[in-house]
Amino acid sequence: RHPLATFFHLFFRVSAIITYLFCDWFSNSFVACFVTILLLLSFDFWSVKNVTGRLLVGLRWWNQIDEDGKSHWVFEAKRVPTIAASTEAEARIFWLGLIICPVIWTVFFFSTLFSLKLKWLALVIAGISLQTANLYGYIHCKLGGQKSTSRVTSRFFVTADVPKRQARRIADDRTEEHGKTGTR
């Protein structure tokens, strides 16, 4: 049902890994290789977090800052009544790509560390961080996101409206008090 999303879910991940493995063959510039791989990893992070997770498995996660400046992580799981065979295959591809790639970047970390290619270490750590962040977010969605999207969204709007209603009530009370004191 979503062949383009499935393609891009794997394309950026696999391209970053292949570019990391064979970049020395195509370019002598460390900076060009570093930037290319980092861009591929960033495209992958964004596309998985914002597009493919929602389309392929019905999961979403994000961070929001409330009015008090506190950070809240939101993990959503959309309830799907029936899953077609193609959607189930896409879900498997999604989860396999999500799990295998951080393992590959971890292997790259140890090989980079033990071969003393320390200039690549920052890139490999960035790869592990971005891949693991998506994995953590989606595992948390899968295990803890039992609420439907509509309930989470409606709860967010209700709680976001509470401070406004309280402020209006306080303002109304002050107006009434001011009106009472002005009549004396």
C-alpha cells in the first residue's frame, strides 16, 4: 500500500551504510564523505520519524514543550482494526530496518575504535544516536502507546485549553469584584 514510503525507509539507511563502507574508494575527501553520510543519516531520521513510521506501522512520537517550559515526550499508536498482507509485510520491513541498522552502526563503532580510525568515530556515534533514537521512540510507541490517536489529540487540546479557561475565569472574577467594590 505504501511502496514509496517503504523504499525511502530503507533507501537512506542502506545508502548511509554503503557510503560509509565504500566512501574511501570514491573520494579522498574526508569532509565530503562525512557530510554526505551525515546528511543521509539525517534524512533517514526525519523520514522515519515523520513519515514512514506513521504510514507503515501507525506509530508516531514527538517532543512538545508546555507553557511552563517542561518537555513532554508523546508516544502514539493508532489502532488498526485489520492489517492487510501487504501492510504486514511493510511492517516487518519497517521493524527489521529499524532494528538491524543500529546493530550495524554498533559494529562500525567497535571496528572504528579497534582499528584506531578515530576521525570516523564522531560520525559512527552520530549514526548510532540517530538510529537508536528512532528505535527507542518506536519501541516505546509500540509497548506504551495503547491510546488511539484521536484520544491523545483530544486530550492535548483539552489540557491546552484549561489554562485559558482558568485565566478567563480569574479575569471574570476580578471584573465582578471590581464591579462590586465600585458600587459601594
